[in-house]
Amino acid sequence: MSYYSRHLFFCTNDREDGSACCQRFNARQMRKYLKNRCKDLGIHGEGQVRINSAGCLGRCNEGPVIVVYPEGIWYTYVDEEDLDDILEQHLVKGEPVKRLMLKSSVER
């Protein structure tokens, strides 16, 4: 069994040359928002959910992006409402949020 039930990686990469990157969409603040919401709900920590920052996840033109393991589901988001949907539907109920899912690299 994994140490966490779900592990989320937020791309928070910032490209200084001005090219596409997740930080252009305020990714660090959005990660902090979701992490705090998980803590507020008591689902953050050992055996539960872990929210981490990640460097570039290689999907810059589809950003901002989050990947959720162990499912390997990739999401994009626009605002805190989208993150709340991921929280409530996927992290709490175990149901992926289809409208925010990116195609997997296999389907591309």
C-alpha cells in the first residue's frame, strides 16, 4: 500500500524567457489553496492526500497542470472552483472530473 492514498503534483514551473509555463496561471498560489482546503477537511497527510509542487511536467501548452497518483490522471484548471471540483469529486468521492481531464500521453 502507498504511503498516501492520493499524491498530487502541481507543476509550478516558471520560465524566465516568457514561454508557456504553469506559473503564468498562478500555479503556486493555486497549489497552496488546494493544500489548505485539504488540511481544512482533514484529508491531508499520511494515509490520505499529499499535495506537492513539481518542476516542469512537460505539458506546458496544456497548462496549468496537475497529475494525481496512483491513478495517473492529468488535470488542467482555471480557478479555485475547478480545484474545488477536483477536491470534492476526485479526492473525496473518488470520481475523476472528466471536464478537467487532459488526454493521457497514450491517447495523444
